[in-house]
Amino acid sequence: TCPFTDIKGADYENAVIWGYNAGVVKGFEDNTFRADESVTREQLSTFIFRYANDGADTSCSLAAAFTDAGRVSEYARTAMNWCVDNNIIIGMGDGTLLPQEGA
């Protein structure tokens, strides 16, 4: 089960329920999943981090590596650091991370 009110009957309902119960996705405060919205780079990094994190500390300093590091939402900071440390997210080549842009 999961609290999302907007996935009932959708083709992806079981996948979202699995993701919620596995701790990969948490949805929004209004108990929606919002599958029709684009996933941001910081949201994607959070999904990946929650699914694959090996518990290792992150050593990356986003502020030292990316000019827009301050745009990373608080909830996504550890995940973005981990993804950068593991070369999952490498930035845009111009010194930016674009955390709130589409993945």
C-alpha cells in the first residue's frame, strides 16, 4: 500500500507502490505522486541514492564544483553529493549542475 491518491488504476501503480514501500519514492506532502510532472535532476539523484546508496560518506563539495550548487534543495543535497561522487551526475560542462531542470 501507499498513500498516493493519484495513481489508482494507472499502468505504473504497482511500480510506484513498490518504490514507496522500498523507500525510493516519497511523493508530495498532499499524498500525490504526480507522475505527469517532469522529474528534476535533484529528484532523480534522490531516487538513485535511496535505491543504491552503499552507506559510504560523500566527499564531494557541490559548492566547490558547481556554480549553481546553492540551487540544490536541502532534501537532495546528500543525494546529489553521492551521485556526483559516483559519477552518476557529472554536471553540464559549463560548471553548472542545473538541479531543478528536467532529468
